[in-house]
Amino acid sequence: MGADLDALAHTILKDNDLGGYTIPTKGLYPYQWNWDSVFVAIGFATFDLNRAWQEIENLFEGQWDDGMVPHILFRKNDPSYFPGPSVWGTKSEPFPTSGHSQPPVAATAVRDLFEQSSAPENADRAKALFPKLMAWHRWWATCRDPKGHGTVAIVHPWESGRDNLPDWDEPLSNVDTTGVPEYTRKDTSHVDPDMRPLKKDYDRYMAILAIGKACGWDAAEVVEKTPFLVADPAITMILLRANRDLLVLADKLGFQNDKAEIEGWIAKQERGMDSLWNPEIKAYVTRNLRTDVLGTGVSSASFLASYAGLSDPKVIEPLNAHFDRIAGKVDFMLPSYDPDHAGFEHKRYWRGPIWAVVNYLAARGMTEAGEVARAEKIRQDTVRLVERSGFAEYFSPVDGSGAGGNSFSWTAAVWLAWAT
Ligand code: 2M8
């Protein structure tokens, strides 16, 4: 079984490879997505290190002058996805892109690739990427944290990568959709609409996108004008981890002059995470920066604490208690949202389903922190899910069924890199 699945995972990555960059899945997502590509690189690294580097190098071809690395790279137009390049209306070169970013896992993957081989060419490729990573992390630390909270604020639910998380409901309720013109969704023609965000969510996504476009996608203006500005614990923790890896790279690759700046980001983001702790539910949550309202649910973001290098027992112990409670409630870990919360839906995208990539990040952090049993539970559940339902986009934590797109690149990639 394992060997067959390994072979299938290889085939999926190769089939979704459009020549140096990989799409998440055919039909539903026909472009290069940011964090998907980085997970794909980690998968490629298990059998083709050169191709792994190429995936990340190609992702950075879309980097903007201000350092931002966009969430979608529209290398060639494909009408099967909405909203496409003309809706975003960015002026990016050498090809159109979306107007905001996605979780910054790249520095962590670059460190992984660099440490995989001592060949001089490997160090050269890491050195070429280092200044680009620095520019991107500086963009997060400034453009997405203009008031210096030490947390990353997202300007669109799509920037989080966790599109319809119940935590976005409260900030989205302040978005005026009256000016949104008629549009036709494409996602619901590829997959069951019951597994996708609701129309009212899409209307709000389009309204926020239009505001970004009206700002010419100028980062400062977007942050000033968007009605949706929410500090996201998942991105902040992924960035915190990525900064720790960037610091190691700076040291090993000879970028000594950059170390103080990275250390400053790390110290600030460690402090910033305190502001995302909800003492009532004892978990890391979102904070709406327009209203100062904290999220009310335990999302899978909380289980990235160890991955981010956070180790205070006052935090880890309650999180472990949540983990054990949730594990007693559902057959498969990690649901993206608390099954005891009213917002939980086991098949609707980021409102409950399991995402193999989040499982990988959480388990990696737990293993590093010595939480081996919980990490192994996550890994074994991921194996059971793939054995049962294949390389689906995501899975129900209740019955293990697959949902969303099929032959999905990031599920195949983390299978090869970690689960198998
Ligand atoms: C999903 O997001 C896109 C928008 O970016 C969509 O629904 O159209 C999310 O799961 C996101 O995290 C992921 O990167 C993307 C491609 O797999 O799909």
C-alpha cells in the first residue's frame, strides 16, 4: 500500500508540474500558489533536489519591488479560475499576480533544502534566495505590522490561506458588499458547493479585493483603507518559525550583517504572540485590529505553537489539553476548527476539515519539542486518511472522507516528505 501511494504521489507532483512550477490541482486551481509551491518543493526534495530548488526560485520570480511575494502567480491566463488576473488588476512584472501574500513557509523550506546536501551549488542557490527572503520577511514585519504589535495582520481571508475560518466571520460582518458587481464563481462548478465557502463570504472577498485594487495594491494604503484587518496567529507563528530558520541561514551562509535585524523580528514576534492569547478559552486566536475583538475558537493554528518555538508551559499545557479533548471527539486529527464550537462544519473547507500541510507543520513542531506521542498521532491519522481517501485537497475529521479537489499537490508532497 505504502509503495503504491508513494508512486501515486510522485505521479501527482509530476502531472501537476507545468514546467518548473506546480499547480495545486487541475481545474480548480490552475495557477502557481505561494505556500502550495513551497510544500511541493519539500515533496520534490525527496526525489529531485534540483526541481525542489527550482519550484522556490520560480515562486520568487513573482516577488514585488516592495518585497511581497504574492499568493497567486498568473503565469498564463486560465479561465477555469475566478478571480483571475484582470479582476486583481495588479501591475506586476514579469507576469500578473494577485495583490496580497500567503503564509511564509519558504525560509523554512530553503533551510531544509540547504541542509540536505553539502554540494557547493546548494549553498549558491540558498545564497541567491537569502536577500529575497529577507525582503519578504521585512515586508511582513513592516507592511503587515505598521503599528509594531509584533503580529502579522492579514488584509484578506485569502492571505491567511485559511479562507473561510469561522474566526473571519466577525471581521467580515463589517464588510459592505452593496457595490459588488455580478460575478460568476468557478470553484463551485469544479467541486460540491457544500464543501466551499458560502456566497455571502465570496461577496465579501470580492468587496475587499475591490478596495485593494482601488488602492493600486499599495501596501500602506490597503492597510489604512481595508475594512478587514485581522492579526492572524497562524501566519505570525509561521513567520516566527521562518525567522528562526532565516537566522540560521544568515549564520551559515555568511550574511552576518542581517542577523541583528532578524533577531529583532523574532523578539518582537515572540512578545506579539502574547497579544493573541485568549485567556478565556486558553488558546491563540485572531484579533480584529479594527474592533479589537478576539476570536473565540480553537483553530489548528494554536497547535503551531511548538513549530513557532513557543515553549512556555502556561501555554503548552492548556493547548495539549485542547488537543486531547479534540482527539477524543473526532476520529481523525487535526480538525482546522474546534468540533465543540458552533462554527464547526466537518466538510466545509477551513471550518473543520483536516489539511495535511497543517498536520505536517504541527507535528514537526511537536516532534522537535519532544511531544512525540501527539505528533505521531497526527502522522498516523494522516496516513489513515490518505489510505482511505487518497490525495484529496482536505479531509473530514469525522468520517475521514476526502473533499475538495483530487490529486492534490500539497497532500502528495507532505505524504512523501513526512507521512509515509
Ligand atoms: C485555497 O484558496 C484559494 C484562494 O487563494 C481558493 O479557494 O480559491 C486555500 O486552501 C489556500 O490555502 C490554498 O493555497 C489554495 C490553493 O490550494 O486554495
